[in-house]
Amino acid sequence: MLDLPYRVLQRSADMEYRHGDNRMVEIDRQTTQMKNATRSASILCLALLGACGGGGQSESLLDNAQPTAVFTPVSASTCATLAGDQTLLLGDYAITTNTWGRAGISNFTECISATTLGKVTGNVAAQTGITARIDWNWPYTAFSVKAYPEIIYWPGGKALQPIALGEVGSLTVSHDVALSATGDYNLSYDLWVDSSALPGQWPHKAEVMIKLQGTWTDVPVVDTVSFDGFPYDVIVGPGGGGQWKLIVFQSRTALLKASIPIKPLIDYLVQQQHLLSTDYLSTIEFGSEHIQGLGSVTIHSYNVTR
């Protein structure tokens, strides 16, 4: 289609040549200009992938173009009621009110909200973590934990497949938190350990807590250790009324923003014979224990990486 003007002009040039040689030079000059213009237009069309005149190749390229992926956050919120606890399922994480110790208390508030975090890599959208908020108000009745609203690691929307302690590898938990509260509370990780890979075991073999901040201290302290430069008191005793072993890594400084590799803690516990390398990590939880008072935890980001 692009060489049509050239053919028309060439035909005109032949006719003019027949009627007189004196116009031949001018006609040839015009013909040369049109050839150059046609060649430039052809090059431009190729650069524009056929935009000037269509073509099967450019259409094929357009047909094969991939859509741009977009990560769309998902948000949800809920509160515990007298009828029971509430749970939100948001991709790789579940968050629950978990008012396990409220007994007959009815004048309380325990609410949770969360939003998924994600990014696009290689045109693939994927979740990278979660943000959340926990709000509570508990009357004072007795010095006992009323609730542990928590985020449970739920990879692929399913319960964690138990991990042998000898294969924990690069498992890391990371958080960035702001906390404002009165009364008695703490901020902590809760890791449950079983002697086999069977899911849903109860009672568990052991509970390993990492207390990041709190208004009370646990005893007895059996050791003091440091991981990544942060000192922890180690408490070992019975948990669940003696149903399992309770191990607490109680941070000596508030750790409201940190990334904590789990392997050094597990290696220490195996070396001290508190656990076996053949035991299994079955659950990873992150939340706040409440005894009494009013408060809120804003979790700017939280994720588990392996």
C-alpha cells in the first residue's frame, strides 16, 4: 500500500517525458523525493509495529501481550461476642479474637481488624504479609489471662504443615508494631511443638513463647541468652495446668520492631535438651495477652518467611 504514490508518480513521469525532455530533470527530482519519503515512511511503520498499515505480525504481538498484574488488598473486621469468638481468614493468615479465659465475664470488648499486604513480581501478584489492629477493654476480676487475640500463620489458606525442628532452616518472623495500653498485657509470639507430624494434636508437647513486651515477668528464670544482640531471660516450667512444658524467651528490652530467625532459638532448646530435633513445630502465632485494662495494638506489618 505504501508504494502506490510512487507508482502513480512514475507513470506521470513517463507521460511528461514523452511530451518534452525539458521537464525530465524536474520530474526525476520529484520522483527521487517520493522514493525517499516512501522509504522513510516504511521505516517509521516498522518502528511502530505496523501501525501505519496493519499486518499479521503486529496483530500477533498485540494478541500475545500480557495483562499487568495488580495486587488488591482485602480487609475485614469483627469482634468477639457473648456467643463466642470470631475469626478472619485473609490469605496466608488467620486472625482470631481468642477470648479463651473470659469465663463468665460479659462486660468486655475484644475486636480485631486486618488487611492483606502484597506486591507484584514478574507480573505475578502475591501476598507478602498482613496489617492488623487489636482493641480491648477488660475489667479486673483476677490476675489471669482473659484473651490472646492472635494472627495464625496459615500458608495457602491452610493449617501449617508441621516442620521438623531439625529442618526449620531460614524460618523468620517479622513485625512492626505500635502499642498503647493501660492495665496488664503483653505482646508475644506463641509457637506450639508436638512430638509427631500429626495435625491437630492436643495437648501439645510444648509451648514456646517469645515475649516482646509486657507488664509482668515470668519465673523461674533458668538462663539468660542473646540472639542477634538482644538479651532474653529463659523461663521453663509447666503449662496448661501441667499438660505441657512451657518455655518463655522473655526479652529484656521492648522489641516492637524486629525480625527474629527461629532456628537459633530452636537450636538452643535442643542443645539444652528442652526439646528434641525430631519434634515438630506445628503452629506459629503472634498476638497480645490481656489480663485487665484498656488498650490497642496496631500492627503496621507482620509476616512469616521461609
